[in-house]
Amino acid sequence: MKKFLAAIVAVLVVTAAFATVFAANYVGNANSRKFHVGNCASVGKMKPANRVNFNSRDEAIAAGYVPCKRCKP
Ligand SMILES: [Zn+2]
């Protein structure tokens, strides 16, 4: 029973860690006014100075950014 509980706790910890990593996974380009999912190829090519992080899709749209046609965020 203790092992079972330890397994549940481990799953929760891993899930929380992933949620933290993927929480801010929208990146806008201040220059092009487009936003991308964090793993879009365009994000890697973007100049760090133009990077704007968004916590949600709605946040990016509210800021006037349009979704990228490649990664379709
Ligand atoms: Zn993109």
C-alpha cells in the first residue's frame, strides 16, 4: 500500500513539473506581431529581443498578436 501511495505521489510530482514547463508555451514576436507555440521552428530563429512570452492563447490574442500559420497555436 505504501508503494502504491509513493507511485501516486511520483506521478503527481512529474505532472506538476510538466505543467510548469509547458505553462508559458506561447511565444510572440514583437516585430512580426505573430505568436507561436513554444516548440515552433520560428521561435528558435527569433531574436531574443523580439520574444514575448504569453501564458495563454487568449492572452496573446488580447495583446493583438495573430496565430502563426505554421504551428497554428
Ligand atoms: Zn509558429
